[in-house]
Amino acid sequence: MELQMNKFEIVDLPGMQTIAFLVERNDEEYRKGNALFTLQKLESTGREEEGKLKKTFSVLNTDERQYVVLLTLDKSRAILSTGEITEDGFVSKDNAIPLSYGSVYNQEGVEYKEFTYTPSMKRQFAIIDTSIGEEVKPTLYVDKITNEVKGKCKILPLRPYIVLELRLDKK
């Protein structure tokens, strides 16, 4: 049995770097009081063509709609795009994802941001170090008081970070 994959390509111009996240929806976890949406970073393969980097992202094809968040960084700004993966690739769609974003800039010493993972070990946010264009990988531990799996992200001083978070506002 061959796995069916949906693929899309992004072209990064010199000085740019694009990171992609798959938005996963889990109604069963939500009924248990956990996050409805989580972010999963997508890895890419890349090749250089005429001074540009062409990245290919692949996602396992499912019967459900697959939404993606793209964050493109250059030296002075960040561009956020959201959309859906279809058989034709990435199709941009505004307001398809309940996404909020912000920045973190720490001027004094090392700071740690702590959070709780869902039981499926997923997170509803990502912290990206804009200096290197990579997601900050958390250190995992078990909280001895609550017995929950938690993560701790190290925020270095004098470096800008972007925080992407999926939120479902309850009305």
C-alpha cells in the first residue's frame, strides 16, 4: 500500500526563510477539555535554482481538510500566510485558521516560557527564533505536583522571537 502525499512548494528569495506548520484538529481531545487545534512543524526538502531556494513540503493525505500556517522571515520583517493544502498545492485562505501571533523580546538575562502539553504530546503554539529562522525546541519534563508533561522554552536575551498560537475563543 502506497502512502498518498499532498505536496506544495515555496520559493525563498535570498535572505528569506519560510517555515511551515500543519494545523491539526482533534475533536476528541477537545471534548476532554484539551486544545482543539495544534501545530506540527513540517519539514521540507530544498534545492537551489537560480539563486533561489525552492522548498517542497509534504503532508500525508487524509480525508479531512488540511490547513497550513506559513511564516516567512527576512532581515526586517515576518510575513504570515494561512491556507489549505489541496491536490493542487497550497491555496491561500484568509481567516481559515483561528491564529493569533505576537512577539517576544527579552532584554535582560535568559528567560523560560513554560507550558503544558496535550495528552497526545501536541502544542497549540510555536515559538520561532527569528535570528536563525527555527522553532525553539522545548525541554520536556513531568511536573511532580500535577503529574503533567510540560515543556520549557529558553528565550535568550536581545533576540526577537515570534509566537504563533491557535485559539478557539469560547462564546
